[in-house]
Amino acid sequence: MMIDADKIAAALSKLGKSWAEADAQSRYLDELRPVVKATLMMGRLEAGDSVSKAEVYAVGNSAYVKHLEAIKAAKQNANEAWAAWETAKIKAELLRSNASTERALAQIR
């Protein structure tokens, strides 16, 4: 069996890029979480609410909840992309190992 290294490398590269993009999006949304919370709190603080009341308002606000849901979805997407990347690496290694075994068996015969 002949292994097409270029095809395998292209597939791994594509999966690696997908994982990197998904991971970056997940990290970005996670880093943005305190900004979303602070933005929501600012309106309440400017209205004279205490910090604790403003925080309760912010974390219960639908915009904040939607942001948390977006973080969850992005993390799941990143994890699935990582799993696909790891699966492809294992498959490539199995193909390499099988080809090596076939070469060894051909020399014995």
C-alpha cells in the first residue's frame, strides 16, 4: 500500500487550522466575558445601584447568559476540532505503521 504523504499532510493541515480557529474563537469569547459583565454593570452603577446589585443584574441579564452560551458552543466546537485533529494524527500513524509492516513482510518472503 502506497501512502500519499502530501494528501495526509494536507488533511492534517486543514484539521489543524480548523482546530486553531475554533480554539482562538473559544479563548476570545472567554476573555471577553468580564467585558460583557462590566458593560452590563456600568449601566446599573451609573443609575446609582451598588456594585453587588449591579453584578446580580449583569449575570442575570439575557445578554450575559447568551454570551455564556456562546462560550459553551465555542468550547465544544474547539474540543470537537481537537478530537478530529488527534484522530487524523492517529490514523496517519497507523497508516505509516501498516506500510512499515508490509515492507518488513515483503522482505521476509
